[in-house]
Amino acid sequence: MERNKYYRFFIPLFNFILLLMNSQLVFSNEFYLLESDNIQEDHFEKDERGNMFWDFGISGFIGRIKTVLLGIFSFFGKDMKETSVHWFRKGLRLHDNPALMKTLEKCGNFRPIFILDPWFVKNMHVGPNRWRFLLQSLKDLDNSLNKLHSRLFVIRGKPLEVFPKIFQQWNVKTLTYEVDTEPYAIERDEKVDQLAKRMGVTVKKEVSHTLYDIERLVMKNNGSAPHTYQAMLTMLKKIGPPPKPVASLDSLKGCSTPVEENHDEKYNVPDLKELGIHESDCGPNLYSGGETEALRIMNEKLSNKSWVCKFEKPKTQPNSLEPSTTVLSPYLKFGCLSVRTFYYRLLDVYNKYTGNCTKPPVSLEGQLLWREFFYTVGYATPNFDQMKGNPLCKQIPWSNNPEFLEAWTKAQTGFPFIDAIMTQLRQEGWIHHLARHAVACFLTRGDLWVSWEHGMKVFEEFLLDADWSLNAGNWMWLSASAFFHQYFRVYSPVAFGKSMDKNGDYIRKYLPVLKKMPSEYIYEPWKAPLKVQQQIGCVIGKDYPKPIVDHDEARKSNLEKMNKAYKENKTSNEQKTTNKRSSEETVSSLLSPKKTKS
């Protein structure tokens, strides 16, 4: 390493001396001169050793001196101290971040980065509320790092374009990051790993976004994921408890972060305006992003030990005016809260509680294991987020109805309970899981017969906690395409909400146009007499839409379609099994030795 440093100093100096002697200017292939914007390789020739050279004449003499001096200055402008970089993606926290701690094991300079890809800003289906949550999380992370005399470097660009530059400019020797099991992330990380290897950078990655190492779980299950929640629990029982969280980062452990005076100009956390989002596009800021807020909410919820121990997810209310669950899912999605920290803090409450506690799948612990289940199945299943090519998903001939999809998305179905939920989703970025059940069933097998893939994309855009594997898995479940097969159990867009909120307070909150509607008509306003509609200033078909379908008729028709689709899938699967068995028998007969006549 020291030898290379001296070479990088003396090569430009020696070249400069040769230039003055009217000799040849020789450049080492490793030298930084070729990085300069005003030097191009096609101005040079190569000798048989591969070195770059430029024969001197009198012309251009001054320009060549300038070129060499630029090389010398570029040498002194380099960060010659060995640097370790931690790449934040998810895992936006300092507590229980093993990859982050690995960065500080041996380093001179420590630079924590977040790469903001402009392509994602323009092309990904991310709503304004989720962008705001991410920016708040990054700002909170930057503030926490600042307290440790470090800063977050937010770099604009594509990872494969950013890393070659900073590897060289910052003299990076180690790159760390948290393992991500989503298909896009796996492909991206493989390319970054290969790039790092070519440039002599050691990559260290650690699992901390899930309770367990998902890849290891799949290997333990003979290369496939358990396809039922109970099978998942059985497997985890054999494996044992997940790793405990590591200590929080409370100092740089002898490392330092070089922070320039213009840091906030070059590497600042962007605001909404930079992303092309107006503040008015966002709804009320009910859930601020960041580790600080995540830990505060967790501590607040876990302080109510009786509520924690008696928690049963199906008994929580989807249309309460305030959330009846923890609302920690967005913080787990972005990694502002460590799932392992939450898990072990939860077990601590259970262990100290004197009464009986609920059990998985309905308990809070059970919710974390549901998350683990869908992460595992999503990792091991090809095309998990689509119907075609997905071996777990039933092939159902959903209709292509843009009008139905738009009405559902924009809360214009004419069913107040459904429209109130979709309004809350767009405004606040969060809805209760049973509310998600209701609108998902309504869009797919219940009423509109629109593919779950479209609904999944809408949730992906508007939910703060939109998580690739959980989102796809739950949509398949609720459309009875996978995991859940009792397709005849349909959520009523009227009776389900009414059973928990007869007065319709939830509807009145999110659909002000129906605020004055009498309680007996709040779930079915089209049944209100015209005189009543006119008195309250809400005429159905004018001020609020008529029902987009007749629920009873749609339900009956869709049940027949589901029954037919299930039979066709069964026949298809039986045929595949027969073909597979026949193929195996053919191969076996070809491989077995033939008997010869004696």
C-alpha cells in the first residue's frame, strides 16, 4: 500500500522531469491522469508493455505541462487514508445494524452513504407520503450520525455508476451493507459485488432486515420454502430462536468521517421539491419517519403490557378512528426499527407477564412470524409478484376493466365503506389489515373481478409499509389465488363495516360528503329516499356515485367463475403430474439395463 502511494507521487514528478528534457511522457496504467476530464485516451498510444505514451514536440508543450501538473494536484486531492463505506438502503438505523458495525472494525475513514437513483424517483410507483417518510428517515439518520461526529452522504446516481467513482476518489477498501432478498436487490447487489472485487474492495454483508437468514431457512427446507404458516412454525421450532440484536452504534470506535464545508450542498438529504413533489400532495403527517420515532412508538406500545399480551389481530378494529394496532409496519419496512430488537423486547414482556398471553398466529409475535413467512416464500418462489410463471398462484382469468380499477383506486365505487378505506389509504398511507382484506376482496373475487396484480401495484404506490413479499403474498391470499382457498368466504362491503361501526363514524371522517347521512343509510346511501338525499345535500349519482355493481349479483357470478377456475387448475395440475410421472418412467426405462435372452 505504502509503495503504491510513493509510485503515485513520483510517476507524475518523473514524467514532468522527462518532459523538460524533451523526452517521452509515460503514464502508468494505474495513474490518475487519465481520470482528468480534459484528457482522452485516444490522444495517446500504447507501447508493447501497455503503457501510455505521448511523443513530445514543441507544439502543445505548455498544455502538456498543465496536464502533468493536473496529475500531481489530483494525487494530493485524493483521500489517501483507507476508507470503509457503509451503504444504507433499508436498515436506516444505528441500533442492531451488524453490517454497520462491521464497517468500523478496521478503518481510517468511515463514510455512511445512501444512493438516490433519479431513475427510481421518476419511474417507480411511490406516492408522496412514502417519499416523505423516506426523507424523514434519512434526515433522522443524518442527525443521529451527526451526534457521533459523522454525517450521511446522500449521493445522486445509479449504484453501478456511483461506486467506481467513490471507490477510487475515497480510497475505499471495505464496503458493507445489509442483505436484501428482493429479486431486484439481489441482482443489483451481485453486480456491485463483482465491481467491488474488480476494484480490490472487500464486501461484507450481514442479515438484519429479517429475524432469520432467509437463504439459510430455504436451504434447511431442502431448497424450497414452507408453503403454510404452520409448516413455517414447525421449521423455526427445529432451528431455534433467531440471533439476538447487536449493540447500538454509540461511537465511531477510532474511525473518522471527513466532512467538507460544502457537505450540505453536495450530499444533503433532498427535500420533496427536489423530487418534484409538492408538500400539498402529501396527506397529514401522522407517522413521521425515522429511527427516533420508531423506538418511541415501540417503547410506548410495549409499556402497555396487558394490551401486548392480550393482542389478537383478528379482534382489532379496521374502521376505528385511531389505529387499533401498533402501526410499526412502516418502520420495519424501511428498517428504522430492527425486527430482532422488537422481537426480543416483545418476548421480554411476555416472560414478565403473570397472566396468559396470546399465541401465534394472532399474537404480536405471530405477526412478526407472518412477515418472516412471506419473506421466505417470496425469496424462494419464481415470479412471486405475478400470476403467470408463479408455481404457487392459481391461474384465474381475471377481467381487464380499467373503469372498475380506476373507480376502486379513486374511492368512487359507490360503496362508502370501501371508498372510505381507499380514501384513508391515499391520504394517510396506512390502513388496518382487515380494511386491506375488505378492499382486496372487493376488487378481485368479491365484486369487481379485477386481477390482484393491479391492486398490489396500487398498494405499492400508496402504502407507507409497502413491502414486496408481504404485499404480493397478501394479495394472492385475499384473492384466493394462493395460501387461502376458501373462495366462497367473501367480505360484504356493507355488513362487514357495519358490524363494528353502526353509526358510520369512520365513513363520515373520510367521506365528508356523507357526513350528514342518517345512520340507517350510511352504508347504503342509495337506499335513502330522494327527499332525505336532497335535505342533506348529497344526491346519489350526483354528489356521490351510485354503486358500481350490485354486490349480490356480482358475488354470485364471481363464485361461479372461481369454482370453474379452481376445477380447471386442478385438471391442469393433475395433467402436469401425469406427464411428469410418465416422463420419469420413460427415463427410468431407458436407463435401466435390458434383459437379454439366455
